[in-house]
Amino acid sequence: MQLLPRLCMANGTGDGDGKGNANSSKLATAVSSSSSTVSTTSSAATAAAVSEASSSTTSLPSLSSATGGSVTASLVHVTTLLPPSAPSAAAAVAAAGDSPHGLVVARPACVAFHDLSTLEATSTSDAADGAAAAGSVKCVTHLPGGGGTAAVTGHQDGRLRLWRASSRSRARLRLAAALPTVSDRLRRFPVPSNHVAVRRHHRRLWIEHADAVAGVAASADGRLLFSVSWDRTLKVWAVPSLRCLQSLAAHDDAVNAVAVAPDGTVYTASADKRVRVWAPDNKPPSRRAARGKRHQQQPVYHLVATLSRHTAAVNALAVGCGGQALYSGGNDRSVLVWEREDSASHMVAIGALRGHRKAVLSVACAPGGLVVSGSADQTVRAWRRAADGRGYACVAVIDGHHTAVRSVAAAPVPIQLKRSRAAGGVDGGDEEWRVCSASFDGEVRVWSLRVSGLFGAIF
């Protein structure tokens, strides 16, 4: 039996309350009350609420339109990456930024990097590694740095796993660490205040997730990692030391997604129908920290805004336009578009991208103005952002999956491939992307999307 994501209704009608099961609702927030690295509820009390009114998404204007005569789009199915073995299991995909290993595919049996030009696997984990199958893979992200071949996966068992290319063979991914690490656990264990109640008669360390890890994202420099869980918390990790720095009581219900802007602003989405904005303190380091040669000041995150325009559980987030735009998709079948005004604490919903018939489960952005959304209706929609940022053209509706699309990724076609095509007489002037989608049956489909016309975009 396939393990469906909690709170993502298959019918996507948006009329549910977005609540989890009874066990999930009883989970307490895993936050230490005494450690200086753990946020308290006082910051939440002073946070700004951007839009707490129960306004419907139908009140937002629709930003999407048909491509019209000014835009021409062509779509070609390149390949399908099938599960390596039966039974099939849900897969997750992520774009690897500017890395030549442009696509990360994670399944319970293995994790692999694929070249965007050839789509061949460049680095693969050992299928016999028992740690890879320790829990259903819920999410994956590329980790900047590490030679371009590093990824982090979030699992059903509440753990995060860090994968890096082996120093002996770049073609092999090895399990570098499972978070929280044993050393971090041993360091916290003797202190009683580090143990928190997650439910009746059950306690855990505050550095541990008490439920499935639903989302993971990395900062632009790869030094910080952010994870969210159905236990309603957001945790901040230091990648060099692999230690948990902070645990925040993020939402009133399961947290389904997390995204990070280039300036370090963090966004979380939850089944409580809200998106919340977290920003690091910009306080100068203390004198003690400044004198310490081995001590590096770490940011402390606090809540700065709550965005409430969705009418059902929010399942997906993506940051675009250099951090100036945020896209959130949910069970109300819409992708809401948010834009910054003065700062991250002032986000305004300018409209919605509509067209999916069921819940939106995933959203991704790519340079060049492309926004991709995957849905429980088994389709992927590609939207092109206009140069003025006030309009979007739906350039493609991608069909072919037999189950719900739970993860999407998109990236521009590598320059080397475009040059080789131009040398062969193929027009390389059009903008082209690789659009990747993963479904609950384990299939990962890859398309080539080419767009030309006057619907200019800036991203």
C-alpha cells in the first residue's frame, strides 16, 4: 500500500480542515525551554500578522492566461526514470542549481545525481545500504558546496540523511551522516532540560523530529539546513558541524514544506492553512563570541510574518525572482503568488495561478521565469512569468503520470547542450528547460520545454 502524504487530500477539493490523524494532533512541540539556541514563544507573540483574515482565494485575481499568439511552447518527453526494483515507492526530485549534476532523484532504495544533458546517473548510492531504506523518502534537496555532489533527504522515520560523493569514487554516493548525529545526541542527553515531552509518557531530545520530515531546504551558501516535520516544528542545522542549532514551534498543525530565500529568509507552509516567514537576527556578535577564535556566531531565527490567504492545507513552497516572489500551493487547487514590499515581513498576495483540478502538492521555480506545479490530478503545469511580474502564461499542461505528482523540479538546459545543438544547425535561441516530475508510483519523468515569443520574463 502506498504511503500518501498526510493532509494532502486526493480529491483536492479544498473543503477539508487539513487536520492530521489523532496521533499527530497529540504531538507536543519539540522545543527546549532552557537552551539559548532554542526559540521561545515570546518571539511568536511579537511577530507581525500580514493577513489573518479568513479571505478566500477566490477573491484574488487570476494571474494565469492562455499562451496566446505571442508565445510559442513545445514540449518533448525525453525519458522516464523507472524505480530500480519492485515494489515501487514514491520518489522525490530536486534541481541541483548550477551544478553539472543537475538533478537529484531520491527513492527509498537509492539516491542518485543525474546529468541534465545526458540524463545519465553520475553518482549513485549503494542499493545495499540499509540506511537508504530506513524510512520512506519524503523530500530531498541539493546541498550547495561539497564539489556539487551533496544532497540531504528527509525520511518517514524523522531523520535527515546527508549524502556526499565518495572521495575514492565520484560515481558513488555514500551516507555521510544521519541527523541528529550520535555525537550531538550524546552531548545533549545528560542535560534534563534538553528532553521534552512529545506526547503523554514519551520524551525526546529537542534536536529530534518526533514525526516524518516533510520538507528540507538549504541556505544559498550551504552552511545552514532547515527541516520541517509533521511534529509542527522547524529546525535549523549547521552543516559544517552537523549540529542542531534551533527548534521552533512553527505552526499549529503539521508542517508540509519549507523554502529559503537568498538572503536567508525562511518560509514554512502548514496544514493550518498558513505560510509563515522567519528571519535571522542581525545582531552583532557578543564580546565573548568575538574573542573566541573557534566560535562562529550563528543566526537565531524568529517569526516575522504570517500569511493567511489559503482556504485549505498548504503543501508546497518555492522562492523565485531572487527572493522577491514566493509561490505557495495547497489543497485549494491554487498556486498563490506573493511579492515582497519593503521587506520579508511585508508580503502581499498579488494573485493566483489556477487550472489544477485537484490539490497542488509541489511547486518549483527555475531561472528564466518558469514556475512548475504538480498536482493530485496527475498533471504538471508550467507557467511563464511576464517581465512586469503581473502576468503569467500557462505554457504547458503535462500529462502522463498514472498517480499523483508529489514532487517537481526544473532547470535550464545546460549551455553545453545548447551550443552543441547550435553547432549542428538546431536553433538554440529559444529558452529551454528540463522539467522533472516524480509520482507516487516511483516514476520520474523528464521533459524538454522550449518557449519562444514576446512574453518576456525576468527571474
